[in-house]
Amino acid sequence: MKFKIALITMLFVLSSQSFAKSTDEWVYESITGDLKQTPGCKDKATAAKKASSGQRFKKYAKLLCGSKGYGWAIDKVTDKGKLVCEACEGEYEGQEKYRCHMEDVVVQCKQVARGF
């Protein structure tokens, strides 16, 4: 009786691990896109810094890969693209205020290879 239980357990363990896919196999794809504008109107230096670096840039670059579909994650930013700033309309006490965003950002996305 114990032999049958041990045999069934061994068959279950060995068969389930033989079909497991290794996570060392990745599928890569490059995506080009534009990132969102900075919120609000700020002076040009601040708006440019927020759009081109830091947490905001990382977040929207990650979302660019997420737009590809479920399971896609960012591997690296290949090209940061170009910075585009647009003047805001309205009165700002004699100062010009801007909203900036990054265009043509190229990111390399990755996904675990599917299948067995």
C-alpha cells in the first residue's frame, strides 16, 4: 500500500516538473511611441525635467510596453526620443508656462516565451 502511494507521488512530481517552461526564454520586441504631457503649466526647465527623466518617464515608458498586451514588461529604454514643449495659454504674471512631453521614445519590451 505504501509502495503504491509512493509510486503515485513520484509519478505526479516528476511528470508535472517535466512540462514546466523555463523562464530563461524571452520574446523581445521594440515599440515606438509618445509619452503623456506633464500635468499643469510650469516654467520650461521644470516641465522639461519632469517629462524627460525621473519617475514619470519610467512610469509612462512602462505603460508603453503594457499597451502591447498582457504579460509584456519593459526591458530597457533604447532611445529616449525628443523633448517637445508647448506654451500654455493664459495669464501667468508675465511669465511663459509650458507643458512638455517626449516623442518617438523607443523601448524594448519582453515577455516570457509561451508554450511547453
